Amino acid sequence: MKKIFLPLLALLCLILPAQAAGFYDLTADYWAGAEIQRAVDAGVVNGYSDGSFQPGRDVTAAQFCAMLSRSFLKEEYDQAPEGKYREMDACLPVLEGTEVRAIYKSSWKRWNRYVDQPLSRYDMAQIVYNVIREKDALQETVQLSTTEIADWADIPEGYHSAVFTCWGLGILKGRSDGRFAGEEHLNRAQTCVIWSRLDELLNGPYEGPEDPDAGVEAKEMPAFVLQEGETVQEMMSRVNRGTPRCEEGRLPNGKSRTGENIQELLELAREGCPDGTVWSTTVRFDYRPQRFSVVKGCLSFALAVSDFVFGEEAPLTQYRELPTLAVGDVVHIRFQETERVLIITGLDREDGSYTACELVQNEKVKWDTWGPVSGLVDARGFTTVYRRW
């Protein structure tokens, strides 16, 4: 079979889906990606420490109140007493008519019950309706017939105005079968959509974040190549001297730390050390990274590339258990007398695969390695992950 080789960046464009809002579990075409991005940019919602967003996770009353107090109820938050439930206290006026408020009153005005349970669609609608009234944002008559809501007769007393208004404004509508289904819960993705629609009603259309690299002129990088007669230590001393110092949150070339920009610098490293480059365990190939002991062979190559891409002054963290991988991570696998190193160049979260630059002990550099991430998790031997993010 005829093999077709593509340049690294072109290959990555084919197999590496972009990540909405930078979270590995959100592809670029995720249905709520734009709304999640809007909420993240506004600082009202965050992801988890492993780099995920977990869009299908239920939203609790405490979490939704945190979103509101960071956006529409900032004054109320500033005036609320400090403590574990400050966001709930800030939102107290807009919780009127909800089960949350009812349980609060029945619990001697304590927030330790229910608030960490999933929020119902009924209560979400009531809270949103209360915010709209609080901000006097209902400027026109809602055009809606109750016959459009299949379960209108089943909606509990007290929630009708909230459901009618939220549905009519298109902020919180029903299911595909025409029911509002108010007893059901809402997940994180759905809540970001609801929040963004409410934000547009209160504050106008979303203009989006500024491009962090707009107006940034890329800095010139030194050649990552082993010149005739050089040792690797000499090469990296030359490269590191010529590499611009990094600003916080940026790469040595001045661009922001995104997967795409990291891939661009990996491509420069590939140009200097392409497929077939010899890299042995002899003394010539030893390298001592900053704040690190001397490394040899495969790991010497990987950490030299890492220093080139991220800057030698960038912090280096070691993981003994495989974390959620990111572009630029170095995976070092040792088993008895053999070793293997991978520099992650791309990740496909959907099918659980990676692309990488690979070097096996005393063999040649190979840039287009592909494999399942599960194979790294189950790799035999001692595995260490080095990260510069």
C-alpha cells in the first residue's frame, strides 16, 4: 500500500479537533460551545482541574447562584455577609417562589439543605424570571399561547408566570415533545446557554473575547539543529541563549500558550531534527536542563525540544500517574533496559488517540507516531509525564 506523508501541521489539522473554550471534552462543533465560551469569558463558570468542562453534569442551586452573583447580582454579592453561602445570600431576593427558598425558610434560614442538589427546571425558570423583573428587563409583551406548552395544566401553582415568560422569551424552553418538564434537571451546558440568553437580554449582544495574539509580532526563534561537531549541551546552550524570554502565559516566540501555537514551534523543531535524525545514548547527546540533573538518550531529546518550545525557564512538573494529556507533554516510558519517549503533538479526544514525535532508545527520531491513549495508560514499565503548561 502506498504511504502518504503530510507535514506535521497539516496532519494535525486533519486529526486534531479544536476544543471549544479550551476544554478537552468539548469539540469545536459542540452544540453549546459558543455559550460556554461566553460564560467562561465572563468569569461566571470554570472548568475542572483535569482540563474538562463536564457539560452533562447537573447544576445545583449553589452553582447557579454563583453564576448570577458573578454577573447580574454583583452589588448584592458585595453587600452579602462573607461565608460559605455568600452567593446564596446575594441571590436571596431572586429565589422568591422557588423550592430552594421554601426549604431555606423551613430550615431556620440555613442554606445547608438542598442547595447542593440538582436544580429543577421549574426553579431555574423562577429564578431567571425574578432576575428579569429585578432588572426591569421585560420591555415588551411576550407573544405566546399556553396551548404551545403541552403540560401547561400540570405546572404547579406559582410557576406559571415564570415558565410562560422564559419560554416566550426563548430563554428556557421545553422539550421536543412540547412539554416544559419542569421537574427535570439542567446540566452545565444547558445552564450556560440559559445564562448567555439572559445576559443578551440584560446587556445586549455578545462581542466575544479579544484575540490574545492580535497585534503580536512573532519573535524570531533560533534554529533547533545539531550543527557539525556540536554536542547536544553545546547546541542547547546556543539555542537557549538565542531564545527570547517568555512573558507570563506566552511562548518564547511571543504567542499565547495554545495548542495551535505549540504545534507551530514543534514544527520548527521538526525542521531542525526531522524524521531519521540519529539520537543515541552516547555522551555527545547528554543534556542538562535548567534545575534538572543530566539526562541522556531519549529523554535528553524530549526535554531539549520542550525547552525550545516553552523556554528553559518555564516550570517543569513531573507526574507519576498519567494525567489528562496536553499538546507539548513529554511521556517517558522505561522498561528494564529499554526506554521510549513521546512528545505529544496532537490529541483526538473523541476516539481517544494521540499523535507524537517518538524516539526509542538508540533508534532514530520519528515524528508521525499514532496510538491510543489507553495504550499509554496501560504501558508496561515506569512512566513519567513532564509538563510545561
